[in-house]
Amino acid sequence: MMAGERIWSRITGTGGILPGRAVSNEELARQLAERGVETSDEWIVARTGIRQRYLADPSQSTSALGAAAARAALAAANVDAAAIDLIVLATSTPDQIFPSTACLVQDELGAPGAAAFDVQAVCSGFVYGLAVADAMIRTGVYRRALVIGAEVFSRILDWHDRTTCVLFGDGAGAVVLEAATEPGILAARLRADGSQARILCTAGRVVQGQLQGDPFLRMDGQAVFKLAVNVLDASAREVLADAGMSVGDIDWVIPHQANVRILSATARKLGLPESKVIVTVDQHGNTSAASVPLALDVAVRDGRIQPGQRVLLQGVGGGFTWGSVLLRF
């Protein structure tokens, strides 16, 4: 780049990993029945659109999944891990309290000296992380970043609560973001409303070596649905206005993969045909911070997303947090 030239950032590679094996609704229903929890494939599909999910086995950590997704993204971008100078990892299920999961991934990849930290914005985490990495690259201090969303949500689920345990899966997705002379990330906006913290939370904590509070994920599904649809619509319009574009300029939308009903309602509110919405929740379940990069990787690798197309990424989740990133792929 020439001195004084404006710096942008572009996604140059994507990667994803799904752990273990697919667990169908039928198999999950049988497992839950052994715990005295009644559900069925029909019940789950009707309310969520989910047909299967992937669940990590005890040997698979968030850092291991994140590193595997990162390796796939690095290979796609033809970038060596040693060339990465920034790692931003979004997760709500870190390997440990500290150090950050990003630092563990850095060590596993062999990216010495790269800045590395975690972002905790639950299901909005990857969108938050991508916006942060874009801003840091635009300063000129960093040139190549890994942005990762990685989760093992199965470990914070109450398997006696059918309103939540059927929804979530495990996995990781990643992108390589590199400095560029032409725009890749066109606009980004992040928002939060802490007054809504209780509608989706895992409130447990460790105090003096003892667990205090509820260690499981709890959710007010109706409140989350209503808030999610409204904020995703507003966020999309906000980021499009920032970029000087309209809804009709979008080629693809990749929302957080929480529930097909939320995805469909958001598309209707925006006036977008559902054919422009990338959907993977039926196959992956809700993988929290991993859902957006996993869906992006699927759509890139199957050829739906092509160079030059405009893609809107959206996250919404506990906090309550939400945000959008508009990019040209």
C-alpha cells in the first residue's frame, strides 16, 4: 500500500468445523426420554426448523474447534498462521476463566506475537469481533486478522429443559481478514441493551471455588423472538444507510441462526425474499457465536456467495446485544 492511502479490510478466506457427528431430532428425543423429558421431531421442527445439531464429545474444547476452523480459513486464504498479527475470538463457552481462548488458539496455530483476545457478546459475538478487527486493521497497525466464533454450548444446557436443550449445537467458524486498498467491509454497527439481560442468560459464577447461581442457559423465548426481529430490522436499515445503500442492493443476508421463524420474520420485515437468506439452522442448530461464520463458510464453499456480491451479516443474542456488518465479498 502507498503511504497515505486509505486502508480497508476484506475477507480473503473462510473456514468451519462441526464436531462429533450429527444428532437428529429423533435421536435427541430418545436420549431426552431417558431423562423423563418429552419431545419429538415434529415438535422441534414446528417451533424452530431445526432437524439436527452437532454435539462435541468430552475431548473437544472450544479452543480446539476454533483452531480447526482457523486452519481451514487460513488454507482458503493461502495465508500462513505466522503471518497473522491479530486474533479475535468470540465465545461464551471459553476453555477456562483465563487466559483467553484466543491465546490458546494462537499457541495451537503457531502465530507468535499476534495480539489475541476474546469477545463476549454471546450470539452477536462474531459480528462484534469482525467489526472490532475491521476497525483495528483500518488503523494501519494490523494487516492480517483471524476472526473466530467458537462454542460448545452443549456444556451449559439443562438437558431437562426442552425449551432450550433442543435448540443449540456446537461448532466453530472463522475468517481471515486482510488489509486492502478497496472496500470489503462497507459498514458496521453494534448495539446493546443491558436492561434486557435476564431474557437470555447463564447467570452462574465461581466464588471462592464454589459455584453460585444457575449454571445453565435460561431463555424467555417469546421475549427474545420479539426483540430479535425488531432489532435485526432496525440494524439492517442502519448499516445500509451508513453505506448509502438500500435493501434491494443486498445479494445475501446471513443472520444469526437461532430459529427459522426469526429468520423468516426478519426477511418479511425487511421486504427481502427468503431466497436471499442463508439458512443453516436446520442442519447446525443454534451455535451461538459460531453460527454466522459457519453459515458464511457453507455458502462460500457451495458457490452461492460469489466475489463482488454484497452480504449482510447480523448477530443478535444475550446481553442483549445485536449488530450488523455489510460487506462486499
